[in-house]
Amino acid sequence: MQIQEKPPFDTLYEWIGGEEKVHALVERFYDLMELEPAYTQLRAVHGPSLDNARQRLFWFLCGWLGGPQHYTDRFGHPMLRARHLPQSIGGHSIGIKERDQWLACMDQAMGEVGVDEKLRERLRASFFQTADWMRNSAG
């Protein structure tokens, strides 16, 4: 039986550094998506402007990490998979390439904004589970 090490903070939101750090992470994530050729396919599914996506991911991550529930206060339950289905407004096809590019881009952003390595490792696993569950295409 392996004993889980207690995180150094009550919430992942506190551990990451609060709203300021979540905002920096989201900004870097979308900046990388626009700048890095490795994320071209991921960028293509987001439409001409990333402004709405930046704001919504910031609101979502704050709550998902255990901080203020900005997203749910505005829109209710996130219903992530349903909101991303190709037939939903703003939805799109998410296959293995999009999943893997999203994960790589987020990991690069976490590294560049200085997310604690132990937290980064923990978030990598959680992000993978969520991103894999979001897939709605075999591609």
C-alpha cells in the first residue's frame, strides 16, 4: 500500500499560485498555440480569435483547480464533452492529434510559467484523463 504524499496546499489552485498564475498559464498556453508550428492542428480548430477561449479556459481552470467558480457561476455545469462535440456551437472534432497537441502545449506552458514540478506531474495526469475523455473522433 503506497501512502500518498499530502500536497503542500489545501487546493491545487493555491499550490499553482492563485488567479494570477492561472491567468499567466492560460495566456502562455494560447500564445504558444498561435506561435508554435507543432500546435497548428490544435490552433486550427479554435477559429479566427482565441479571446473567448482564453477567457473561458481561465474561468474553468480557476474552479477546476479548487479556486473561485467563475465558469459555473456564469454558465452552470461545464459539460465539457457536450460543449466540444462537433455538432455543438463552437464544438469541433477532437482526435488523438488534437488531444496530444493540447497536452503538449499545456505542458510546455506549465514549464514556461514555472509551475512546480510535482504539481506539473500531477496536472499532466489529470489533464491526460480529461483530454482523452474529450476525444470524439478516432483521428
